Amino acid sequence: MSKIFQVIEDYLKQPRKKNYVLILLFINFIGSIWGYWWYWGQLLKEPFYLWPLIPDSPMSTTLISLALWFIFIRREITGLTFWAGIMCFKYGFWALGVLIQFWIFSGRIEPVEVMLFLSHLGMIIESIIYVKNLPVKKKAYFFGIGWLFFEDIVDWGFGLHPYLFLEKQFFFAVILAISLSVLITVYFRKLAHIN
């Protein structure tokens, strides 16, 4: 058990070490594919040009996969890492909130939901690890934050939000999404190094 904690401690000290980045890149890539499959029914109901705006979590993990690829080849694009990180943070927390509320309402917990919970928790953790003290230009910061609010408008104003487990979750889901965008605007300005 102490070996596992040693590996975790080493990773937290050196998150850009090639072997750690490669493992995380693989996990995010597989998670992205599974996420797009999860959204497949919803995607088929919408025009193709709207597809990039619908699967919020898989799009987040696709972006973090791309950011990790650039880190792996030693060509990190900090604006991309920041954007991917804040999206993973937002949709990770959003999914956790919606899942917990569903569990409270339904009184049942299924294995797929537990897997979703753990994978979204992982998104939150990796976002903090990769954005902490990241040097980000103001332009990239405002683009990333602007994108989050744009997604809120598209998701909740135009009905392109992810499926909810229950209809009565709608109000909570909207408030949670917008609140997370506001929180990220403040929190990640302090977490990253904006210049």
C-alpha cells in the first residue's frame, strides 16, 4: 500500500513526467470514446454542426487528452491546458452534483453511475493538478472563461444540455452549471498564474 502512495506522491510532484502523462493520456482517450458512446443517442437527434457543443464531459476529456499529448511531446500549449482544465473541473463537478442529487431522489445507486462518479472525480483532480501555477496569458484565460458561459447559454438556453436522469433535476442542473462557471472565473484566476 505504501508503494501506491509513493507513486501518487511522485506523480503529484512531477505531473508532467512522460510516463505519468502517457498513462493519463490513455485513460482520458478511452474515457472520451466511452463518453461519446454515452451521448450517441442524443447526438443523432441533433444536426452534425451542433455535435461539438453537446457532449460536454467527453469534449473536456478530449481537450485534456490533446493538452496532455502536447505536454508529452514537450510542446505544451498553456492556453489549451487551461481551457481543458477548467472544462474538466466544471463538468466533473457538474456531473457529481447531478449524480448525487439523482441518488438522493431515486434511492438507488447502479454500478455505471459509480463509474461515472469516479471518472468525473478524476477529471476534477487532473484539472487542479495541471492548471495549478500554470502560466496563462490573459487572452487564454478570458477565452476559456468565455467558453464556459457560452456553453451555459447553449446548453440551457437552447436545450443542448446533457440528458438528466430525472426531469425534476433541471433547475438544479442549470443553477449548478452557472454557479460553477462563476466559481471557476474566480478560483482558477488564483490557481493559475495569469499574466
